[in-house]
Amino acid sequence: MKYFAVIFLGCFISFSTAAATKHISIVKPVVAAFKAGDEAAIAKRVHYPLKRKAPLQAIENEQMFIEKFEQIFDKQFVEEIANSNIRHDWEMMGWRGIMFDSGKLWLDFDGSIWAVPYESETEKAQREALIDEQKQALHKSLREFTKSILTWQTKKHLIRIDELADHQYRYAAWNRDQSMQDEPSLVITGGTLSFDGSGGNHFYTFTNNGYRYVCHVTALGTEHSPSGLLEVFKNNVQILSEPVLSY
């Protein structure tokens, strides 16, 4: 019995060690590219579009990535990656992939970069400047928010969702032919964010006087999937469903 216990323990340790080091061969070429300062090689490893914090534009292709490389990866961040300890600073995180330094950068299992939550000081300043510009282009009743979430056009509506303090969300809507400088026809605060499965799809829900407004954001879909969908319910009966035409 003791013999089998020793074998089982040995197998368990071997399996655990293999699982803990499986990511090393995936991460090595990524770290090497940063160490060499090879922006072109890094650009080829990015899964596009590479999203940036709203309202910054997503990075759409390799050329755009190289143009904005120093904005995304400042000198400090490049050095952190280049000098990282692959065994200890990078970690397998289940289906989500491989995480660097508590989530500053994420790799997929093919070694592609699919997310860079890290924000340089340059990028932060640009984002805040864009937010200030947006606020001036909004109706005065909507100028207080911490983060712009989305702006949609559907067949009949212009919709905007912003994040307020303490992770509260605000929904504002206009007729499609109006401007966001006009007074919105509807404003609802106290919205919630929910995730739909593990692919990144999510939705925002707002309730108001028996009506429920749901904005579905498609992160993972087919080539024919709209980028989003607006649904409106009255007493739990759907009265409107409009795909997003412009995001």
C-alpha cells in the first residue's frame, strides 16, 4: 500500500511540475522579442484588433501597432517583460491563457498577445484628453462620468453608456437623427454589467418604470454577428430588438 502511495505521489508531483512549467516554451520567444527590441516580431504576435481603454481606438493591424508601440509599451514596461522570470512572473490561468505580472499582459496558448491591460502614462494622458473632448461634445446633463463604455447607432436610436463612480452605469438615448449635444430623450442610472459565458460576451441592463433595456455586446461571435444588440422589454415582454449598425 505504501508502495502505491509513493508511486501516486511521484506521479502527482511530476504532473504538477509539468503543468507549472508548460507555459515556458510559449513565453520564451515573446520575452526574447522584447529583449531584442524587435517591434516587428512583437507586432506579428498580436491578435488584432488589440483593444485599448475607451475611448482610445483599438489597434487594428501590425502597421498601426508599430506606430503606437512606444505609447502602449513604454520603456519601463518593455524592460519589465524583457527581464522577467518566465517561471515566476508568468502564470497559466486556465482557459484565459498566460498572465504576466498580475494581469499587465495576456498571451493565448499559441503565444499570441490578446490583451494588454497595462497603461503607460502617455496613453493615460491621451485617454483623459479624449474623455475631456467627449464631455464637451455631450449635453451638459451627461458630462459627469469616469469612463465612456460604448456609443451605438441602431435603426432608430443613438445610445450611449458611461460608467459613473463606484462601477455604476448610465444609459442615455436619443432618436437616431439627433446629436449627443441634444438633451437625451431617456436617461437611466443604476445599470448593471453581466457576463454571458466565458468568451467575453457581456450585457448591460437598465430598468425604468416597468421597462428593461438590455445592451448585448458581442465580443465572440461569427462573421455575421452584429457588434451589439439592443433589446427592450415591457413587463418582461420584448417590444424591441435592434442590432447595432455603427459602433
